[in-house]
Amino acid sequence: MKTSAAVGRWLRPWQVVLLIAAVYVGLTLARFEGDPLSFVIIGTRFDPGLPGGTQGYDGQFAYQIARDPLGAAPYLDVPAYRYQRILYPLLARCLSLGNERLLPWTLILINLIALPAGTALTEAILAHQGLCRWYAMTYGLFIGLLMPVRLDLTEPLAYLLVQAGVLAVRRGRLGAGALWFMLAALTRETTLLFVAGYALSLLASRRWRTALRWAAAATAPFLLWQALLYLWLGRWGIGSGGEFATPFQVVPFRGWWIIARFNPVGFVVMSLLVLPLALLPAVFALLAALRTLLKGERGPEVWTLLLHALVFPFLPTSNVLDPLGLARFTAGLVVATLDYGAAQHARRALNYALLWTLTAIFLFNDAFLPGG
């Protein structure tokens, strides 16, 4: 027992996550003879621009923006949509000092640091409420946050910034929280659901002016960037996805069950993944948030959980059909669930959230790789 307690004092969840992520990165590099561009997965359709070429995956767009911030549009599927996630590629470019050979390495390095750092912040949020730090393993081992390290995607950095904002507000630093959320929005637009949740909490407590000022501080740079993108590229960045994305649905869960109309067998197979990964947790989260609101609780974590859960019934079919895309979108729900569980001391929610760690078994499964 003493040995176990000693291990618990020096071994932390973020260290375990760092080790797993580093091993995964190392094995991937070894598999591709040390080539960091294997993380980018550039499609020949976009670079060098071959008609009917390969599609590649989303990390290529961050790489192209980082390589040439003002001239990347020809290499992007939907330029305004990709450019709105500007912070990750710009940070990689700054760290590389504009050296194109170093750039693929800085893209990897940022995410390799961001994932365990986000796990550490999740630990701090849990510890602040007197809860076990090891619930943070859900954050670090969820496939929707772990796989993006392999693919140069924005999620690890975006949710690191979200958790920094959550912890700042939890410690009474509302202004610092707005700054972190603002940076998160410029990394990935879906993090605005957290901004909306915190603003709703302030409104629910009748802090009208504070809510308006805080929301303006957290969103103004993002809105300004959207306006600049429209003037520059003739299109708003906000949308449901890249080139082949379908719109959000109006009928609840239509993006899921419509698959049964043209592929019944595929519908059953997809449901085995879609239901436990995202749709059922979203339903349970919705019920938990509504129940908590009916009890008179108006904390920001309740509102963020509610907003994230409400989105899932209306997901586009393109999201539902893409296992990795769905997992990436679910990352926000995972983070919102952990924050809610910490704020409400909801151990049942935290225990159920641990089931998301099982998705780490897909780390080497082709179903979660582009084209898998």
C-alpha cells in the first residue's frame, strides 16, 4: 500500500499521456523512415494540384497555411473555412522561424506538448474541486484528442486553451478566462460553445453587463477575423465542414438514421460505433444537464454541457459517416462532461466518462485513419 501511495504521488496522468503520445509519434516516424511530413498527409489533388488526385487529410491545410500564410488558398479545399483556424499554423510558423524544413516538426511538437498540457489542466480542474486527478485520463486517452497528434490537427491546442480558460474562471480570473477562450476560438471555432455556455451562466445570474463585456472580449477577435476573411476570400469561415461536408440536419438524428435508407448493413455497423462513441453519451449528457438546471443550478459547466449535447441530434451526415471526424467533434462533449463532473462533483458522470478511454484501442486501427 505504501508503494502504491508513493507511485500516486509522483506519477501523474499527464505524464502517462505524454509517454503514450511520444511513443505513438516515435513509432509513426519509424514507420515512415523519420519523415515528419507523414503526419501532414498531403493530397495530390491540392499539392501539386492533380485533377482526380488523392484527398489527403485536414492536417495538410494547417501545414499549407503555416508554410505560406498569405498564399495558401490554392492549396485549401475551402479557404475561408480553413483559414479561420489560424492560431495553430501561425504558432507552428513562429516556432520554426519560417524555416520550411523545421515546420513539419513544429506542427508535431505543438500537439505533443498540448495534449499532456491539456491533461494537466484537466487534473488541476478536478483537484480544485477535491476530486481524483486520474479522471483526467479520459481527456488524454480519448481518440478524438489523441489521434489529432498523429495528424497535425487543431484539437489538442484548442482544448488546451479551453481548459486554461475554464481553470482561470474557476479561480476567479474572469478576464484571463476570456483571453484563453478567445485564443481557443481562433484555433477551432467549435470551442465557441464554451464561450456561449459561460455567457449564458452570467446572464442566468443577471450579470447582464458583465456577460456582454465578457462575451465581447472572448469573441471580438474571432468575429473581426471572420469579417477579414469575407473581405479577402469572399466567404465567411463558419460552416459545417470542408469541401464535401453536408449541412446540419433539422430533424433530430436524421444524419444517423438516414444511412439505413441506402445501406442497412452499413447502418448497423456504423451504429455499433456511432451510438456508444457519441450519440448515446450526448443523450445522457442532455438529460443530466436539464436535470441539473431544473434543480436551480446555473453554473457555466452545466450550460456548456447542455449546448454540446444539443448539437449532436443535428449533426450532418458527413460527420456521422466519418469515424475520425465524429470523434474529433465529440472531443468538445468529452471536455464539457469532465468539467461538468468536476463542478458538480458528479462522480457518476466522471465514471461513465472513463469509458471514452477505451477508444484509445483504435489508435492503430485503420478505421480512424484518413481513408480507413
